[in-house]
Amino acid sequence: MLTIYNTANHRKEVFKPVHEGEVRFYGCGPTIYNYAHIGNMRAFVFYDLLNRYLRYKGYKVTFCMNLTDIDDKTIRDSQKAGKKLREFTDFYGEEFMKDCATLHIQKPDIVPRATEEIPAMITLIQNLLDKGFAYKTEKGDVYFKIDQDPNYGQMAGIDAKNLRVNADGRLAQDEYEKENAQDFALWKGWVKEDGDNYWETPWGKGRPGWHIECSAMSKKYLGQPFDIHTGGVDLIFPHHTNEIAQSECAYGTKFVNYWMHNEHITVNGQKMSKSLGNCFTVNDLLKKGYSAEAIRYEFIKAHYRQKMDFQESALAGNQSVVDKFGNFMIRLKNEVNGEGWNDLPEALDVVQAGFEKGMDDDLNTSVALSELFDFMTKVNKNFDKLSLENAKNIQKVMEKFDSVLAIFPSLKQQSLTPEQERLIKTRQAARLAKDWGTADALKKELLDQGIEVKDTPTGPVWRII
RNA sequence: GGUCGGUUGGCAGAAUGGCUUAUGCAGAGGACUGCAAAUCCUUUUAUACUGGUUCGAUUCCGGUACCGACCUCCA
């Protein structure tokens, strides 16, 4: 039974989907104006883990994640780059998808782009205007009137009356054409800095505000209410707070049943920032020689709601773990020749139950992983007993776990040329003759061809590395 | 100023009113081994401090210290 920590209620709840056997979930995607850094990627690995585990559980999942391709930053930086907005965001959108693929993040079922969903946003805004939850200004902006919404800020624990206006001093003075400083923009009227980035609407030309896109797209693709909405903790307020306000006021029904938020990471003990130069991208880390699996494992090994410090030094240790999984899987393929291990069925039951118990508890990957380690130790202890059928069953269950975790290194095609087979036989003959010089020379020769040979009591085994 | 979270060994990180405070990494020692690799075994004063409740608290309640998040850019 899957339980989920629901930010809306601040407690774990048993998950019950709107439609039996189906899950519809929405994750706030990136703004594609630059390369994604590892802090962004933690969120997307978290979404992916959820997506994969829901499928593991047998749900028919519809996962929708947006790409924000219109906002202040995309407009500003595309102009700086001397490019059309679309060309500019296409590039970073593709880079983002590449990073996701590298980290074994499965593509969401639906990946809408804000600029292609303007009609849905116009409908939603018009609805709010008609119902008196929004108002236009002379500049052509449309704002949401938060004092019309008695539930505003509930999830974030924010009382609208006590909002500290301009807490960080970040609001520009000229933004105060609103009736109330806390009202937020649904639509921004065209200004000349926007260039040709505008759309025509019944209330004038302009572009969408930040929050409206997620409300409009999730309604369009998932309906309302839908099951799960994910995002980083920073989005609880204002972004998700405003999404709730817009959607619930517009349609008079609940917006989302379960809100899940991942915590942020720091890097080597410090908050990520451009000035510190610690906004690593996936590519930066790959260039340093860390594997994609080691990077993904860094995100998987800790709970998604736990703040974590991303330490580069940890990646080497992660590689050991990933290799441990790899060794385990390849030995099952190459080294099994026993009579059969009678306790395997029980061990399989234990590990399966343990894995699911951990994952069912709000995606507690630490517990799930510890069950896998215990299981592997048990199997390794009895390795010489394993039959081919035993090995198949173990591989099957491990691959099932990895369909969720996606941290096992991919196995290379394991096959030898006749010449390589001959070399291994020659080497073994040399070993039996205690001709260590020849044996070691042949071992090196094979290794240069990417073949690692190990000697076991029952003879040599090899693998392509 | 308001709201919320955290503090577990060398590091990462679970869990729990008692029975082993998991698991992994790193280090040390050992087994196996021609060497290597893999694997197995053993191992290091870990629950911030403090008061309370309790037969018993790392866990529940209070206080203190420190760290952090959010309060209209943000994964």
C-alpha cells in the first residue's frame, strides 16, 4: 500500500487515485534558458523515481511535465543571444532532454511547451475574469485577486493578511499597478522589451504569467482534480499556491489530491550559485569521469524530502556501489554452474517484500536499497550452489527493481571471437603448467582487448568490460 | 518579524518507547587466491546539549545551542 507525504496536509497519507488503477501526475518542468544543473536534476530524478515506481505497482500512469519556454529570462537571454525565442529555447530543451536520457530519466508521456498552450491559458484567464477573480489594468496586465480566494495560501501555511510585502526587496517599484501588492500576474501586457513575443487575446496582446501555464496544461491533459503534482520545495510558495488558487477558483473543484515536493541540494556544503561556480551540469561531472549511474545513485540513495549535500568526493564511492551491482549481475550471467539453492524462493520473497515496503513508505529508497544489499550478500554466500534456473530468477527480480532505480550499469554484449577463446584456453594451460609469465602476458593481452579474466576454483571466467 | 524543518559513527544515511541504532562507502585485519579480480568474515567511544513523562527515551513533551528553508527569480 503506497503512502505519500502530502505537502497539503503535512503528513503521510495512503495513496488513492481518482480513477481506480490509474495515476495522472504533473511535474513542474524546467525553464529552458540555460543548461540544467544537478540541483534541477535531483528534482527530475525524483519525478522519474515516482513515475517508475507507480508503473512497477501496476498503475496506468499518465505523467505530464511542462517546459517553460516563455518568461522574463527566456526572452532576455534569447535577445542577448540574438536569436528568436523558439530557436533559443529549442536548443536548451534538447540539451535538457539529453541530460535526462543520460541519467536514465524516462521521458514523460506528455511534455507540453508553454508557448504551444496559449489558448488553454486564455480560456482559464477569461474564466477567472468572468467570475470576478481577476482584473485588468491599464497596461494590459491581468492580475489574480487573492482576497477573493478565502483558501489562498493554505498549503504553504501562509496567511495572506500577514504576507510580508517585498520580503527580499526584490520587487521592482513599478510593479505596483496592482490593487494589492500580493496579487499575482496571470497575464502580462505587451511592452516593447518583449519584441515579437506576444499573443493576441480578448483583453489585448501580451504573454502569460508564470503560474498560469501549469494550471492550464494540467487541466487540459490530466483533468481536474488529478492525482499527484510534484515540484521542488521552493515552488510551494508562490508557484503552487497560485496554481491552486487559479484552478480551484476557475473550476470550483479541487485541483490536486497529493502534492509532493523534493528538497534542495547544496554542493560541497554551499548553496549553488553562479558566482561560486558550483552549478555543475551533468556534462561537467561526466567530463570528470563519473558515470551516469554514480550520479543518479547520489540522488537515489537519500530520501527525496531530505536536504542533501552533493559532494563530488561521494561520487567515487557511489561508483563502487554501482560496480557492485554490475559485478553481481554479470556473475549471474557468466559464473553460475551449481546444483540449485533451496533457500532462494524464501530469499526472493524477503527481498521483494522489503523493497516494496521501503518504496511504499513515501519512496524510502534507503530502506529499499538496504534490502537489495542484504539479498545480494545472501546470494553471494551461496553463489556456488546456484543453478542456471536460480540465476534466471534472481536476474529477473533484480531487473524488476532496477526498472525503478535505474542504477545498474548496462552490461556489454558478452561474446568472444574464436581467437579470444583460444587465448583464454592457452592461458589456462599455461597456468596449469605454472608458467606464470605466459599466463600473465596473455591476461594482459586479453585485457587490452577489453576482456577481463578471473580465475575461480572451477576454471577461468571472463567478461567484456 | 512570521511560518516550517533539521542535528545519528571517519563519511553518507535508515529505523525505532526495550530485543542487533539498519544498510552502503572509506579505513583496518582476516579467509580464499601463483598474482589479480570478485566474494565472504571480523572491526572502529554514533543518536547536539538539557529538563520532564516513563519500569525504560535516540524515539514522546519542554527548554537551550547550532544549521537551514520559505515569506512573489528558483528544482
